[in-house]
Amino acid sequence: MFGLKDLISLIISAFIILPVVIFMRELGYLIVSWLFGVKKPRITVGSGPRLFKYGILDVRKYYHLYSWFSYDELKHKNKWIYVAIYSGPILVNAVAGITINALLANGIIVKFETFWSRFIFYQFYYVLFDVVPMKTVNGMPNNGMIIYEMLRYGKRTDYNNEPFIPSTSEVEEEYEEQMEEIEEMKDEIQDVGEEHEKHEREKEREKEDGAQDGVESGERADPKSDEKDTGEDREDEKDRQERKTGGMEE
């Protein structure tokens, strides 16, 4: 039965363990590529608008489960270097997982055993899907497939034009374009809102003016009706005068 304890474990896994494991995976690219003279490396954490950028770390506003590594160029290039770079994420999580597991097995780590066991589980989960050669979304190869192709053919053979590791400069250009589009959309939405408010104010003003005109027209008497009332008042006055004098002229 799924209870409160399981819900708490799920939240911890989704918002703490998974993001850390994914960050460590991307860190594997950075560590190995740094050994071979990488230029403009960057680890982007999350997506959407930028919260802050510090050195090679770019932190975005939305959920940080989505992270990736990018760079512009390598000083040294050959198939063995690329094999090493794509092996980086596998090695980092595998070494960390084996180390934590050994510490648990030898009783060195005794607190939060369930947390660390789940941490190891997700580390080897990513190791498994990085090691086994396979195609992923849109036919993109995973790390294992790229390593296999590099060892066998000396290059990628998946016919996918998208780079597996994106360029930092291109990522920055795409980000700036996206932010410009978002700002334009915000301006359009604001203009539509202001136009709607203006239209509503005009409708209210027309309604108030119409009501005021109705009141003023009701207060103003019809001229013919005024003449008629005046004539009737004169006749009534004449009748009262005649009754007072008994029909005799004064």
C-alpha cells in the first residue's frame, strides 16, 4: 500500500536524488573534457529563464532535473579522446555508486541508509542506460552507442545531424533568441490587456453618459405641455374668480 512514508520517499527521490545524480553525470563530461583542453565548458541546470550564471555553472528558473553539458572546442581530438569523454558520465556515477555501496556494506555509513541505497539505485540506473548501446529520442545515440561506433568505425554513424554535446556559444544564442521571443509575447499580451481595459472603460463611460442623458431629458419638460398646463391654470383661475364674484363683473 502506498502511504505517507512512500510519498515522502518519492518527493526526496524526485527533487533531491535525481537532480544530484544527473548533475554528477554531466560533471563526468566536464572532468574528462577538462583533461583534454576543453574550451568554453558549461553545465546548465534546469530550463527556462536564467536565475544566475557563475563561471561554468548556468542555473535556470525551472525544475533542475533537466541538466546538460556543453562546450565549444577541444584542444586535442581523436577517437580515443571522444571515447573517454563519453565514458565520463558512466565512470563518475559508477565509481560514486560503488564507493557509497562499499561504505554502507562495511558499516561506515550507518545513518540514512534508505536514502543512500536509493541514491545508489538511481546512479546505477543511469549507468545502465548509458552503457547499453541504444538509440533514444529522434534516433539520437546514447553514450554506449557512441562509444561503440567510435571504437568500431572511428566516428558516429547514426546519420543524426544534431551534436550529442551542444556548443556553448550556440546554446547561448538560442537562449537569447528565446528570451527575446518571450519578451515580445509579454509585450503583446500586455498590449492586448491594455486595449481590453481601454475598451471596457469606454463602454462604461458610454453607459454612464447614456444614463445621465436620460435623467436630464426626464427633468426637462415638453414646451407644448408647459403651454397647455399654463392655459389650464389660467382657466382654473378664471373659474375661481367667477365663482367668487358670483358671475358679476367687477
